Amino acid sequence: MPPKTSRKKPFSGKQKKQQLQSKHAKKMEKATLVDPTSFDYLNRGYRETPSLNNNFVAPSNKGMTSSDFSQKNVSEDKKLVSVFERLSHQEIESEKLKSMQPLKRLPKDCMEIKGDEFDEYIEFPKRPIWDYDMSKEEVERQETESFENWVNAVEENYGGDQLSWFERNLEVWRQLWRVLEISDVILIVMDIRNPLLHFPRSLYKYVTHKLKRKIIGIFNKVDLVSEFTVFAWTKYFEEEFPNLRIATFSCFPRDPNLIDDTATYSLKSQMKKPRKRYYYAQGVQNILSVCRDTVSKPGVHVDWKSIIAKYNEDNPDLNTNDDNSDNDDDSDTGSMDGLDDEFSRILEVTGREINPHKDYITLGLVGHPNVGKSSLINSIMRRTVVSASRTPGHTKHFQTIHISNNVRLCDSPGLVFPALIPRALQILSGMYPIAQVQEPYSAIRYLAEHIPLEKVLAVTPPEDWDNAQEYQWTAWSICEEFAEQRGFHTAKAARPDVYRAANTILRLTADGRILLSFKPPGFFSTTKYEKLRVIEADLKAQQESDSSEDNSQDEYDPGNTYKRENLLISKGGFSALLSDSE
């Protein structure tokens, strides 16, 4: 006899809708309470957390914070997952509504950094002092307590909209501590589009005053901006930070036609350029020359002349590296070829302090995610020794690679220092993984208010709009028209996929195809930098004249006069300078 079964009960559409809503709410709740060490957590991209104070809840309901990544049962790769704060549903909806409001266009001089904009800075966590009598567990417990106290203090003192995203994983900060301890000179890599944003003043103060180490600033990606912008930023840093030496670097050569990187035609031509795939390193000699002039160590003789001579930038065959094309894979670490095993085990060291090796000069690279530290190392080594990617936070472990027998580089993971800056600017600067951006529209609005984004993207108002000149653009409408232009549509309703379009715009900005380049104080409002450049050009011409064997050469050199005028015209400040000099 067949078993009795209960009669099927009717299930209305309203009940089905309530069931799906309840299921969705439970999934969203689970997403915020997910175990950050689980395989599902890592694969789904849940790299942010509500707060370090709001403990993660593992399946066993045991409280867990980002500092618990140091447990032995957690793999090394999962320990070093960057942890950021997540936005609430209300914040996302609020920003989405703001993106539908008309843009407030800012004047051109808004791209000029204000003098006091970055004066206020937040201290980064330091490694607590300890001694030989303490066990490894006691040291780690002390570091955990100190770090959590630091995070709580930061949130209490600077909490709110003004506080940017910053690294909340203790294991990532430990990587920075090791790099600072073993390095003879610290190289801070900065994106030239906004170097002051990528320059942690608290780190500069700590390295120069506390550690008494030398420090060098490297302007990376200088091919994206004009030569005059690089010159102006160099002069600004030399004035503001006297203990800092500046060098420049780029994986690609600058377009010789790039004169004014703020002009609309330059922004549009930058957008049309194809993506660059192969390295043609520019500036390696400059970096090594600055290192030679900056660092010296008793008992260590470095043949800098032969090292620098290897990088002849006039020979394309020595600089082009087909293996160095940009990767966007998801591996946690790069190739370990060339890695120094002694420093790879540095995380297990339990001595009172770690000093730089007496037989080597170690150059430690530090910087925010996506500023190009790994690409710089690959260009110096002329082969892929560390994996590089446009995805921020790609490098997970610090790695040491030999340049010569007694000179080594130390690449550290990209680390986001706490700062009082807009979060939209962080996203546009490549400091936050774009794939994890919950709400991209505020970043698009920030970008469109600073540059004519609709002209750069060549989007037009809707067809049903009669007068295109009077159309008021919004961040949402720009993304909507760009989605139509690219053919981005949702699967079911075939509406313009606004989120995908916004995501694409952010990626183009991070890649430099859409240029958001900030300038130092006084760039637009004064002729300070034009004057400095003219003076520098005159001094250089005078030195060349003095060193020339032809002492009968006249003081008047038409070639130098032409160069001097060209420097002024490139900035558009020739007439202004003449009026000042009169």
C-alpha cells in the first residue's frame, strides 16, 4: 500500500514573494557575519568588514576580528587579505539618489591641491616594544592589543564621513613593520597624478625622526602627465620635505605631444589611445643614481657605476620586456625567483629588534596599492620576478630580490594608510579594488565635477532632448549614455546597465585612460613654477657653457633662448612672467 502523502496546499504569489524576500534578507545578514577565513568568503570577494569592533561571527558563533588571521590554522594567503569597512544599504541608496542630481561643475583651479589640505594626518600603528624574555605568543598578543586600541582610537577621534577607508588587517601592517626594520633606505612610490595623496606624512616623520633612515620619493607613471607637472611636483616636495630626495619613473615613454594635460583635447586624445601592453622603462638610472647619492654604509662597497651603466635608456633592446605586460590574474604572490630565503622567514623572527643586514644595502619599497611597486621591480630586474596587476593589493607578502651581490630590493604589499580624504577620491586613485566597490556613482560624480567627463567619453544627451547645450548632466545620466554607447544592457529588461558602465569608467580612470591629475599649490594661481623652471634652464645653460671647450662662444645662444621660451609657452605663462619681471 503506497504511503499516505499530505495534500498539496495552495501557495499564492504573495506568499512566494514574501518567502524570497525573507531568504534574501537572511543571505544579506549572513554576508555581513561571514567567516573571513572561509573559502566561500574569499571567492565571493567579501574583503571588507563592518568594523574591527563588530566581531566577525564564524559558524561556531565565536567572535573573530581581523587580528585573528594570525592563528596557525589560517593559511598564509588568507591571513593577508585586506580588510576594509563596508557601506550600509542606506548609504548606498543615498549616494545613488545624489548621482541623479545635476553636477556642480568646479573651476579649473580646483585641480590645485590646497596648501593645508593634507596637513592633518593620522599616525599609523607602530610595533610595540618588547624584550627577549617574552614568548612569541606574548609578543603577538601585545601587538594585537596595541593594534585594536589604535583602530578604536582612530574611529573615535576621526570617525564619520571624513575618515577614509584604511587597512584593518594586522597581518598586512606586520609586513610593513618588517620592511621598515630591514631596510637601509625607504623608497616611497607615489602616483604622479596625486603624489601628496600617496605620501603618508606619518611614515615620513617616523622614518626620518624615529628610525633615522634615509628616504626617497619616487614619482611613478610620469608618462600620464606633462613634463611641467612633474617639475612642479618635484619642486613642491623639495621645499616641503627637505629630507626627501625625489626620483621619477615610468614603465612607458611620455607622448612628446603632451604639453598641457589639463586641456580637454589632451584628455580626449588620452582616452582614444590603446592600452599599453609592453614595458619600456624610463627612469631606472635616475632612481639608482639617487640611491647612490643618498645611502652609504660602512664596510659595504657597491659598484654603483657598473649597476647604473646596465640601464641605457637610449637602447630600446635593453628596456623593452615582453614578459612584463600587465597581468590581471588573482595569484597571491609573484614569482619567487630571486627571492632571499633569509628575509622570507622574517615573520618568524622573535628578536628584540631587526637591523639591516651589515653586508647588504636593502632598498625597501613602500606605498599604497596600485602605485606600481611591483612593476618598478620588474623593470629594474628586466624580467618578471614579482607578479604585477592593476588590481590593488595584488602583492600579499613582502619579497626581497637581489640587484647585485650586495644590493637588494624589498617589495612590500600595498597598504592603505588612514587619511581624512573623500572615499570617492580613494576609488579613483586606485587604492580600493574596483570590483569590490559597492556604490560607484559618488566616484563618478566626483570625477565629472572635476573634468568634463561627458566630453572625454564623447557621450551625447538623449535623443528626445531638443537643446543639447542646455542639458544638465548628472553622474547617472553620463553612465546611462555611456552604457548605451558601449552596448551595456541588463539581461532581462534590456535597460542600460548603469553599474557596469560606472565600473568601466572607474577602470579607465585607474588605468590612466581618463586622466584625473592634481597639481601642487600655486600651479594655476601663481607663476612660481614657471619662474623656477626658467631659472633652472638658465643655470643649466650656464653650466654647459662653462664646461664647453669653446671659450669664444658668445653669451647669446639662440638655441637656449628658444628652449627658455618653449618652457614658458608649454605652461601658457609667458606673458604673465614678462609682466611680473617688468
